[in-house]
Amino acid sequence: MLSLRSSMTCINMQKFQQEFVEFLIANQALQFGDFTLKSGRKSPYFINTGVFESGDSIKQLGYFYASLIKQEFGNNFEVIFGPAYKGIPLCVTTAIALANDFKLDKYYAFNRKEVKDHGDKKLILGHQLKDGERIILIDDVVTDGATKFETVEIINNVAKVKYTGLVVAVNRMEKTAEGVDAFKNIEAKLNFPVKAIVSVREIIDYLTDKEINGQVYLTKAKAQEMEKYLKEFGI
């Protein structure tokens, strides 16, 4: 039986969020075990959006990002911007999903990491940003926010845009090495909201002991390990 908190979480989750959790599981983008993160922390779970390598899976991923954007920001933006490299396919597939599924035809743009000395030397590819345009940044995860600060600096050197928000796949709800909430750190320093399709809390509450196609992926024992991890490193 689900706990009261779990029941309330599941009720509060939108259908596309529940589908997204199961989508992560089905594509092994969400795994449970013992993982060493880039930060050096030992984590009982791992999220990797880089596994979406087929046309169908990346199409579905774009739909989930577009669903959150439509819910949180409506039509109040012109451009989806993805920082190199993982943000590049994300901004493209999300722009396609916004047009196909929500009838919102928006521009997409992304940056190069290296400056070219021949041919097309522009640092920003896709839509050429203009002063006053409203931008939504899109990426897979937030760790310490460093990449997002770099991206904003790159964009600001090209045009005087307005930032509507940042959208990522999963909020791990962790503190940075300095002990601050990574999401709130970005919001405070860059003055725009950060949204995730789902949080690790929602994943725990939705998946614990839940059968998907006859299999339980997140047992109570593993969920307890995740709770312990969040108690140590969570916000």
C-alpha cells in the first residue's frame, strides 16, 4: 500500500510526468544500483538522457519537455536554446514537439563549444538571436549550475535577450559542493525560474513497489537507500 505522502504525490503529478518516469525506466535512462557521480558522490540511482538514440525515443523525449514548457510558460517565449552538446538534440526535438503537439511554432538555437576559423564562423547556430527575444534554456540536468552560467554569458555576448526560464529532465534535489540548492542558486543569480519534468522525490513516491509490465524496478529497500542519500546530500 502506498503511504499518504506517496498517494498525494501521485495525485499531484500530471499524467505526462507519470508517463515520463515510466519512459525513463523503459529506456534504461533511470537505473538503480551503485554509481559514482561526476561529483564523486556514491549514488544509489543514475539518470542518463544520453541513451535516447533512436528517432522514436528522442521524439518522445521532446514531447515530455514540450509538455512541461506548455504547462509552465504557455506561449510566452520565442526561442528554445540548448547548450552544447546534450542540449543540441534536446532543443531541436522540443521545438518539433511544440509545433506538432501544441501548435506552438518556436525557434531553436544552440552554441558551438569551439570557434571555427573557416566557413560559417558563427558561435550560435540555428535561429540568430535578436535583442528582446524571450528564451527558454533547455538541458538534461543541473549539477552546480556552472554550464548554465557559461551559456548565459555566451548568449549575452550575442544579443540582449530576456530569459523566461530553464527546463531540465530531473531535479535530483541535491546541494552543490558549497551546500546550496543548485536550482535556487541559479534562480537567485540569473533571475529566472528553473523547472524539471519530475523530481527525485516524485520518482521515489511514484515508483516504489510499483509494477511496470510485471516488474518492480524500485523496491522498498532501494527506495530507503535513496532516502538515505537525500538525507545526506539533499536540499
